[in-house]
Amino acid sequence: MSTAKKKWVASVKTDSTHPPAGLFTKDASTIARTLASKKVSPKGLGSGMRMLTYFINRAGRGLSARRRAKLEKAKSLLAKKIERQRNSKAKPKLSGPSKTKTIPGNHQKSLIR
């Protein structure tokens, strides 16, 4: 090792995720689809997004503009999947009649007792 200080990122090791070898050299849609799978990201889509961001940051200036663009496209596709998942979970379920009413002269709602 030279006199240069070792980078913290070189010592990071993880056992929770296992992306296939060579994944980050494939096309953007394959990268996004693979990182979204439960096999690679058992803790959910956010885990895949963190892996991709980590890889981009780890590669740093060593990435060509074309490769960085491909990885950023994969990141965008993965972000869209995350957004779709959040929106599907956020849909309110309609249940019986509401237990609130508006009181005349008052713009706030209060519970009917």
C-alpha cells in the first residue's frame, strides 16, 4: 500500500445482497429488473437502489460517460418501480360511511358522538 490513505469504501463488505457477477455491465432494464428481484434485494426495492448508487459512487471517475449514462438510466427505471410500488400501497381503501360531519360555521370536522 502506498502512503495514500485507504478509502473507507474499499473495506465495506456485505452479506445481505448478492447481485450476479457482471450485472452492472448489462443494459439498464436488465440491471433494474435484477436489482428489483427478491433474490438480489431481499429487503425490497430500496436495497437495490442503494446497491446501484453505491456501485456508481464506488466506480467514481473510472466510469465512461456511456456507462454512467446506462447506470443512471437503470437508476431512473428502478426509481419508477419504487414510485409505482409506493402508489399502489398508498391507495386508500373505501370502507363504510364516514363518522365525521361538518359543523355549520366551522370549517373543521368533528367526530359524531
